[in-house]
Amino acid sequence: MSTRTPPMQDATLIEALNHATSLELYQLSALVERLMTDPRRVVATRKDLHLGQVVRFYDARRDTMREGRIIEMRDAQLTLHDTQQHVHWKLPYAAIEPPQPGSRPATHSQAAPSPPVPPKPTRADFTRGDKVSFTDRHLQTHVGVITRSNPKTASVDTGEATWSVPYDALRRVLDV
């Protein structure tokens, strides 16, 4: 069984995308992002998943399907422990191959200990001026800069609004 996903084969679509402007590609990317993070899609995927379950996921860096054990499930993403490389992945639910209906997915056995859960970020992990992202209760992702550190939350200025966000909901954004 091959673990590599086939490359996109539709030459007409590839040609159309090659002729699209950067703005058109960005608009398409934003539309795809909204569709992938649609709460109905997330719920449809989550209903067949549980902690400890081994699932297949897409590794975009290597363009392959890999296996990982679910160690944490959040609103918009889940954390997997890669069964081959023994690293943790935080992925959107769209990157997970849904289990086959009626099949009982593999779970961790009594003999195999579950991998340690990484510690949640705290106030000490962030400082004023850090660029961060977070997902709001409507599963919309926002990017901003920490303007103030409070004991339990950080004030994050997104340019449109200032949000009070718990530290464990923040993800550091790296400018490349």
C-alpha cells in the first residue's frame, strides 16, 4: 500500500491557477481556508475520532500520508504523536483522513504507555511585542501582537480589535 498521495492530475486546473494573479490565488486560499475550518466539517470529522486513536494524516512538507496517535483534541485542531518519527504535530482536522465507516480504529493497548502531553503555554512563554495567532469561539483565526501581559490572559491587538486571550490559546507566529 502506497503512503504517497498522487499529485494533482488536472492539467486544465493547474494551467488556470498558473495564470491567476497573486490576489486571485490569495482569495482562493482564503475561501479554501474558510471551507476547511467550517464548524460543520470539523464536527463531521471529530465525531469519529477519540483520544488514543491512530489515524492517517497528510504531511504537506513531504507530500505523504503518515500515521499518528491522537493525544489532544481542540476546537479547530488536534495534536498527534507521529508513530514513526516520535514528534508531535498540531494539525487542522482537514489534514486527517477520516476513518472508514463501521471500522473500529486502532487504539493504544494497555502495554503501550501514551506519549506525554506537551505542556500548555503559559505567561512565561510570551512577551509584549510577540506576534501570535489564536482561534476565536467561531473558529476564525486571528493574527496580532501582544500589547499587554495580564496574569491569565494576554491583550492581543489584531489591528481591527484588541482581544483578551488565554495564554494556552496562543500560538507564536514566525515571520519568514
